[in-house]
Amino acid sequence: MADEGAGVRDELAKLGSELGDARKHLMQTADDLGAAEEKLADKTKELEDALRLAKRREDVAKNIKDNFANNGIDADVDVKTGDVILDFGNDYFATNSHTLRQGMEDTLRKAIPVYARSLFGTEESASEISSVEIIGFASPTYAGKPVDPTSLSSDDRIAVNYNLDLSYRRARSIFEYVFDIENMEFDHQNTMLPLIEVTGRSFFSEEIKPGDTGNLSLDEFCGQYNCKKAQRVIIKFGLLERGES
């Protein structure tokens, strides 16, 4: 009988230990589930915030596009990002120059006030704009030849660096013209000024196949990659995240 009692006690002890282990496992599982649910909630919020930001950006982009159309301004407006490429026609910068031509000045005087009004015309919209960036681009050529944007050779780096400096000077020329009140004055000019960023991006390297820079003549290369159009200026806005100030 004593042996049977000892066996029962041992079995009960074993079951008690297993039950304790099961409880610990269950508690750990509950903790893991809680952490997973919290992580999922964070990801869901991030996605919702990203979707709201994208929707706000599209609303501003549509406002810009509509206002340009209503004022007869030719521009390529990305309806998703709001990026604007102004159409300067044949009046773009001369080769190797960052001096604004008369036609460019006329376009800026017409377009920039409408752009500013599109961003800052309402209190709600104005409170959301975090930056306005003027980005200059040069053509993917140098000294009469196409440039391989992926090359690290000294000659190609000289070309890329030159075009980087040129594209910045071109963007800087636009900035200086737009915010010189002897050239133009417009509503929200002083609101936009402290938000301006001026950058140069040389050229769109992702659009160029490196092999084409060595296999094609300049005319063939520019016919394929539209060197004229590559010399663009993009104006883009940034938006504050909710809760930022």
C-alpha cells in the first residue's frame, strides 16, 4: 500500500510539474500573441498613415494640375507625387549656361504665382507643406559626347561632376529670379521662401543604358534619350507627417 501511495504521489507530482510547464507555455504564448497583435496594430497604423499621406499628396497634386490648366500654363504635373516639370519650350538654358532666357522668365512669372497659390492658398493646405524643392538636371553629355553615368573613370567623373554643378547652378538661377522682388512679386512669396531647397541632380542615370554611351554617336544618343528633355527642372513639395510642426 505504501508503494502504491508513493507511486500516486509521484504521478501527481509529475502531473503537477507538467501542468506548471503547460501554464508557463500558455502564458508565454499569450505574451507572444499580445506582442504580435501590438506589432500588427503598429504596422496597420503605419499603413493607414502612409495611405492618408498619399491621398493628401494626390489632393495637392490635383489642385496644382487644375490651377495650371485653368490659367493656361503648360506643365507636366505628376498626379501621384505632385512633381512639376515646367514647359520652357525652346527657351531652355543654352548649352553649358545657367542664365535664364527671356522665355523662361516669362514662364516663371506666369507659373510660380499659381503654384504658390495651389500650395498655400488655404490655411489647411499651407499648414501641411514642409518644403518646396527646385531640382535642376543637365543633359547626359559632356564635351560633345554621351556620358556613362555608372563609370568611375576619371574622365567620366569629371563629366558627371561638371553636369552636377551645372544642374545646381540652373536650379539656383531659378530660385534667385523667383525670389527677387525686382523680378516678380506674388502672394505667399514670403511663406514659400524659407521652405525652398535648391539641388542639382546631374541627369537621370537610371534611364541610360551604359553601353549606349560608347556605341552611339551624340546624335543617335540624343535621339534615343532626348537630351533636350533631360535638361529639365522639377519643382516638388514635401508634406508634414501628422503630428509634426
